[in-house]
Amino acid sequence: MTTQQLINKYHVAAPRYTSYPTVPYWDTAAPDLNKWKESVEFSFKQSNADNGISLYVHLPFCESLCTYCGCNTRITKNHQVEDPYIHAVLKEWKLYREILGEKPLIREIHLGGGTPTFFAAENLYLLINGIMNGSDLHPDAEFSFEAHPNNTTEAHLRTLYDLGFRRLSLGIQDFDPKVQKIINRMQSFEQVEKVTAQAREIGYTSINFDLIYGLPLQTYEGLGDTVLQVEKLMPDRIAFYSYAHVPWIKPGQRSFTEDDLPSVTEKQRLYELGRQMFISMGYEEIGMDHFALSTDSLYKAERSGKLHRNFMGYTHQYTQLMIGLGVSSISDSWFAFAQNVKKVEDYYDLINKGQLPVFKGHHLTEEDLLIRKHILNLMCKGKTEWDNSLPLNQALSAGLERAKLLEEDGLVEIGENSLTVTNQGKRFLRNICMALDARLWAEQPEAQLFSMAG
């Protein structure tokens, strides 16, 4: 079967597997907050001393709507929203500190959004200083933040660097003016170049560029020109994401139509173009959607078998407990998930009542934990194994039966006690993980829940 035939065959709605079970298959009832608190406390006591904990802080505000975006955002030009939001997040952190009981060892902080650089540098200082007050810093700590090139100032870069941040992720998407206009994400190469140069001069050790293929009006020639411009700056990492067209979830995407999007065949050509150009530039392919230079920590983690994946994406840091702060943030105790409410007003209301602002959650079963381990292995290592001396779990056994069809297409190799992704199969990681997704197969969705694979 040709690559194009495989693309057509496996062009189906598929999760991105930043978690298992995936969010649509979580328990739908409101979570038992006492059980969630117990799970957080248990995980913290089990892992804090050695691995520390991770924090994700969602900063939802943006001055304008990027119409391709699938994130939880609040559009406003009113910067008076900064102060109350920072104070609410610190109140939420205080609630978690009361659950933890002991001084946390912070290993990872990531600021996402929204646009974290919407916030003034001094407010970001108040946020991080407030989190670190009464916390210890892990010796291998890594702090990172997402930024919009147009509003990232030298003050942002220097303030966050002084607070311990060493990794910066810039949302580029595409340099083609036609694409930028239709997705309402206008930014010049010169501005990106300026921020990149300032960050390197200050001392940031890892700079990531986010690029997207499959955007409206995107062309083969235009994407090629974008990658050539990226080559002039040579970021340490590149995240090369497939555009997720989900207008039933994100109405902003209705500002263009499916007719504006590349066809399945054209989108495949865009991906192959980007991939081949990155490799020729000296980048190594990491897991799914990511490329890194051999000097970057993500590459080193992949080669040493320490690559990890969580709700923030790929990371070289493993922590058992990740606490999400702010609207829509997701927390992971390893044994349970919890997501915060998505509206700022609801978030403030619950925080001011002294309640954790959680509205959705899931407590993992033994079977969930087993399948999660195997899916995580496939996403990070391209291979998973099991103990042949023990009876094979029924859900895993059913998943391996489904994987036999993938083996016939050359995407995986099934051994006596292993499942390995082939070179050809790397392009279809989401589809391969789907074969093991016991909850998805037990309850097939009646409506489309996920973006298309490929």
C-alpha cells in the first residue's frame, strides 16, 4: 500500500493522547472533591521528595482572536483583568498548598494560554514569586512559557529569566501573509527574529517555534518559504502540528470554510515537505509532531528513554503529580485527573468561596493505568512491552488483536511480548494508540469528538 493510500485509509478522527483516558471518556459526573484531594495528597507524598511536582498555569487573555486556535481564551484589550486573575491563581495555589501539607519541590512550571505575555512583566513576577514563596526548587527544574512575538518585550524575557525560566516557545504558525491574515495572526519575520535574538542574548537555552500545517490558504510554496525563514533562526525545537479543524467546538474557525483548507493529499504533501526540510536542517524527529536539535534536552531525553508526555505535551521532565492552575487547567495525580471550570467568572466565584474550581474529573481504574502505560510508551518510545509470565490483560489482548490490522499495513510489529512502531508507522502514531484505547472501542462516539489524524 502506498503512503498516500495509507493516509487516506487512516484519515479518521483520532485523539492526540496527551492523556488516557482521553477527556471525552472521563467520568461525566461532577468529581468527588474529597477523593480528588486524597489522590493529590497521596501522589505528593509518594513522589515529591524524589521527582518534585509540575505546575501548569493557564493565562487565558488575548487581545485578539486567532481564528485557528483551539485553546480556552478570553479576548479583551482591558489589562485591568490582570491583577484579579493573578490573585485568584495564587489563592488556588494556596488551596493546593493546604492539601499538600508539606513544602513542595517545584520541578517544572509552564505558562500557557491564551497569551501569557498579555500580562505585564511585573504581574508575571508577582505570580511566579507567589508560587515559589514557601516552595523549594528542584536541582533539575525547568521553567518555560509560551509567547506571542508581537507583545513579548525585553522586560518579559529578563524578568522571567531572573525567575528561573530558560525555555521559550513562540507561536509562529506560518510566515505567509495570506495565511496570517485569514487566521488573524499577523506577525513579521523581523519581530520573531528580534525576540529570538533577545532571548538568546539574555541566556535562554531552548527556544521552540510552533508551526502548523493544514491551515487555510496554506500552499506548498508558502510553507517552504516559511521553513526557509525558520532556518535563518534555527530554534532549538520545532513543534509541527496538524491543524485541528473543530468548528463545532471553536466557532472562530467558522471565519473560513473547508474549501479554504488543503485537501487530504495536499496536507500530506505539506507535512512531508516540512518534515524533510527539518531533517535536512539537522533536526531529529521526536515522538509525534516534534523536532529537536541534538543539543536540546528533548532530543537527549528521547535518546536516553526518558521522554515523557503530559497535558503540556512532550517534556524531558517526569513528575507523577502535575497541578493545573487557572481556568480550564487540567491536573494529573497519575491516579486521577481534574479539570477546572472554563469561564473566568465561574473560576472567581469558586475561588472566592474557598473551593477548588474543579468541574470535571476521572479516577483511573487498574485497567486505565495499564492501558495508559502502554499508550505512553508508544507515544514516547515507539515501543511497549509486557510480562509474558503473567496472564495477558483482556483489554490489552483486544487491543493487540486490533493492532494486527496495523501490522498488515506495515505500521507496527507485534512480537511475543512487544508492540513496536515501524518507521512508516511514526506518521500514524495517533491511529496506533487508538488500537489500544479500550474506552474508545467500548463506547464508539455518536458524534465527532476529535480532530482528524494526519
